[in-house]
Amino acid sequence: MRTHLGRREALSYRVPSMAQIQQIPLTGLRAVSTFSGCGGSSLGLRMAGVKVVWASEFIPAAAEVYRLNHRGTTLDTRDIREVDASEILKATGGDIDILEGSPPCSAFSLAGIRDKGWGKEKFYSGTTQRVDDLFFEYTRLLRGLKPRVFIAENVVGLIIGKAKAYFAAIVRALRESGYSVEVRQLNSAYLGVPQARERLIFLGVREDLQKKPRFPRPRTAEIPLEQAIQGLESPGPFNVLKPGGILEDLYRSVVPGQTLDHAVIRRTRGKSGSCFGHYRLSWKKTVPTVLACGSTLYHPDEARTLGIAELKRVCSFPDDFQLTGSFCRQWERLGRSVPPLMMKAIAESISEVLL
């Protein structure tokens, strides 16, 4: 395992183990998590001392992983459209401090077909469903649960182009639910995560509390790849680029830190670039956004993808976080998740409003 850092530097990035997370003292705050995925947000909340008492995840493969890693949380696997707030209140005993959720965002992603797919069912993570209306299901539950604060996450594409109308409607619905609402674009790279992941974060505080949402203060230093995977004994499962294949050729044609598009553009004299999201990573730089739809991040020195153990570090998951299924399925679970350390920073900041 290649390393370049001294002991002092290596200690500045550390994700606690699953057992260590369970030992973090609770603040007394209770949360409900929706669109929970494999539980990145739930881990971040728990790192901030918040107890997640109920969660919802419709995708079977994601729910399987959530159960493995969050044994003390009630998990509802129904379509969120079938869930009523009264059922959640009954299951949890009521008195919810935080409602958290990341409604599926592929309908608004700049990497997708965007408005051409709005209002239609589409293939999503092994299922076929409509996803562009799910933020309004989140708002429906918000009105029924009436938590003290809420946290919601979505892609930056929601404030670009035709999606701006959706964004305006979402913010209006959140405010009409009785909350003081603020939205900011945050980058996980400045919240302790070795991944540059830009996301919209919606924070709301119930109006009767007469307080304003509070966002975390960004840190100035970024965490490079070499520091993120310092001390790993094994990269975990990975895919090797086919020797002599086009991806391996492109990989070797760019220097670490560049997208493979650089090689494509050179060869076509600027007429095209077709390797969106494919990077030969640099030891000295933060890793770009981990995508769910493909293993497109390549090791700086070896013609292979990052390994799953390396990817856990990049996404700020514990080394002993359990994943199931194929390499691609494990990659997808991590790529669709909110980085736990990003949610930890957000949860600590919004918790200050309540405590």
C-alpha cells in the first residue's frame, strides 16, 4: 500500500468503527429518516449523537444493507407513498426532533435526461418508479410529523434550467408546512469528507420555535486520496481495466488528476468527449463525486478502479460497514449515499438550534 504521509497528518482523517459509533453519547434528540438508502445519513446522525428511531427504504438491495448496519432502527420497506405520518408516530411514540431525507434525485441530475423523464416511470436502482414527485411525499410526511427541524438533500441540478420551477414549488411547500427554511449548496470536501460532492441542503426550523436554521461552517483544508486510504491493508474488490482495451489506453494517456475526456478530446481534435465522470485519480487531490451508475474512478498508479474498501474511506464510511451483492451493487450503495461525515457536520449544526 503506497503511503506518503507522516503520522501526524494521517491522524487528521479518521472514520470511527461501527462499534465506536455506537459508543458515542446520545444527545436525547430523536430522528426519523426517509429515503434512507444503505444508511449514510443515519450513520452521520448517530455520529452526532442523534438516535434514528425509524427509517424508510423501498429498494430491496439498499434495505438489506441498512438492516445489517442499523439493527436498532425500525425499517419500513414500503413505497413511501403508502406510509402515513400517523403510523410513524405510533411506531415511535411521537415527539420527533428531526426529519431527515434524500428523495431520489436522478430526475434532476445534470448527468441524466432531466425534464424528458419528468412525470414518467423510469428504471431506478433495480425498480421501476416515478421519482420526480418524491420530494412532495417528504413534505406530506413533514406536515404530519411536525418535527422540530428537518434536513433534506438533493442534487444541484434542482436549481438549474427548467428544474428551477420544481425547486420553487418545493421550497414553497416546505414553508407552507410551517417552517423557517433556508437552502444552501454545500460541498462535502469542506465538511471533512475526501470527496468533492456538491449537494443542495434544505434546513427548516418549526416556526413556533422562533429560531433560524444553522448550517455548518466549512473547513478550509481538503483531504487528498493518499490521506483518505492511509493504512488500509487491502483495497477490497476492484475491477481491472481490460489490458489493451480502450479504457486502459485512455487511462494511460492522461496524467493522474485528469478526466479521461482529456485523451478523447485530444484524439478527436476537440470534437467530442465521451468519458463523463471517468477519472485517473491523483494522490494529492480530493476524489471527485462518486457516481452510482458506474465504477469510473481509477487508481493513480494501477489500471484498475478503486477498491470497495478504498471507496468506503472516500465516502467516509467505517471500514467495517457491511455491504452485500456484486462489486457494482456495492459501488452503487456508496455512490447513492450521503457521506456520513457530511451529515454529521450538518446534524451537529442543526442540533445546536435545539439543544
